[in-house]
Amino acid sequence: MSNYQPPLTVTPTMLALVADISEQVGVLTANREAALTPQLRRGNRIRTIQASLAIENNTLSVEQVTAVLDGKRVLGLPREIQEVRNAFCTYEAMGSWRAERQVDLLAAHKSLMAGLIDNAGHFREGGVGIYREQRLLHMAPPASRLQPLMHDLLAWLGASDWHPLISSCVFHYEFEFIHPFADGNGRMGRLWQTLILSRWRPVLAYLPVESVICAQQEAYYAALAAADRAGEATPFVEYMLRALLEALVETDQVTDQVTDQVTDQVARLLDVLRPGVALKANELMQRLELTHRPTFSANYLKPALAAGLIEMTNPTSPRSPGQQYRRVL
């Protein structure tokens, strides 16, 4: 067994974030997990997939990703549509994998990159660098070192007694540093961190932290670069812990909103939107006797969409003048 230990300096900031995240996870698990309905879990999973792929320059919107997964026709690049289908299948299979097993890591990559690259499910055989706007950010170790590096990293993960919040962030950084695959390393690193966290608290399998990263891409890459310069994962771990906390706070707010609204405003919306009927927003407002569009959107429409209780008839064009809404049967 390897005695490898990834270099890390545990900081007061790190410990404070771990405490805050643990408290937030406890609240979510105890009080809100019931509010994470299958529809809301699926919505979070879709947000995760869309954001993780958007970081890799996939242009499909949340509505388009939803449509793809619902089997509807979407105007988009075939490769981008394939990326969505692959990612959804891969995340759905996550529960059957063990994070420390190389065979599971390779199987996940094969699923994630099937039909997109020739050597899906295999470590790269050549050199690779991380570029942004034609600027080299990181040159990965040579292919000849991949097997021992990945063996040591996975062996450490399997034996580590570090807190899962810290070990998952450290693994994410070390994985990106090694960059073991020809393509798909970013989305694999984010997927594997989610897998590690879900083994600690199952509710985290549906935490859309990728949405936070997608909105803060410069900070994400800056944290990776800072860790490279420091020769240890510390800057990246602090960044990722902040992103996890932000995603948890957002998730708690959404579930809180859904819990409160489903029994009041959303219930009223569902009363006027009968099964099998599709109506425009202004028609729904008339039936609800509402005149203020922002109030209708914030208190009725968006919570119902977030809870998966209603859907758009034209999700590929959310702002279409002909957009209608119907109940999810």
C-alpha cells in the first residue's frame, strides 16, 4: 500500500468552512431532505450537468438540457447533445461506484466520454496541457507517470481519515493536476468529488455546486493556478469549500421556498392549471386575479417550475411569445 500523502496546509479558514458546511448539511438533511422531491432532485441534477458542461464550452441552456433528457427534439450541435446524454447516464450510475477503485473511475470516464473521444475509459498516452484562451495554465505530468500517480492518489483516498469535505477537495485538485485523460478531466474531477461527498452524506449527490463554479470560472481556474504555484492544494481547497457552502445555502433557500409555497401560492396555481391544459403566463395571471408580473413570477411560476410541478411547452425557447405552461403528470 502506498504511503503517499497529498501536500496540504490545514488553515483556520478551512476549518471554519468545514464547520459551517457541516452545520448546513445537518439542517438540509434533518429539515429539508423531504422537500427535495424527485422532481427537485432531478432539477438539481440537470443544473449540475448543464453547468459542468458549460464550463467545458457546451452552449446548451438548462431548458435545452431538460428537453434533451425528456426525449424532445433540440436544435443544437450533435456533440453537445451527446455530452448531455452521457453526463446524465453517468451521474445516474454514480451510486454503484467506489471512489477509490480505478476500475470504477475508468468506467465513469468511458460512460461520460462515449462517442466523444476514441480512447474513452483509458488513461491518455501522450502529453497534455491545460489552456485558456491559447494560454498555457498547466502542463500535466508525462503519460509514463500516470499509472503510479493515479495508484498513489486512489490508494490515499481509500485509506484517508481526513474529513470527506477536505479529502474530496484535495482529490479534485490532485486529479486536475495529474490530468489522466486526453479529454474530460474537468467534468470527471467534479463528478468524482460529488461521488466522494455523496458517500459521506447522500443528499450531496444532488448538490449543484457546478452551478456556482460555472458562475465563478475565473476564480475556479485562479484557485487551481494558485495551488500549482504553492505546490499544495490549500488555495483550491479553500475555494471549493466556499463554493460548496454557497451551493448549500442556495439549495436550502430553494427547498425552503418550495416547501412554503407549494401549500399556498403554488397550490393556487395548480388549481387554475388543470391537467392536460396549457396556458400562457398572462392567462394564468388572469385566472389567479394577479396584475403584477414580477410577483407572479417570483411567488407562483418559478417555485412551481423549481419543484418540477409544471413545465414549459417550449423549453428550448424560454422567452418565446407563445410560451405556455402545463402540469407535470
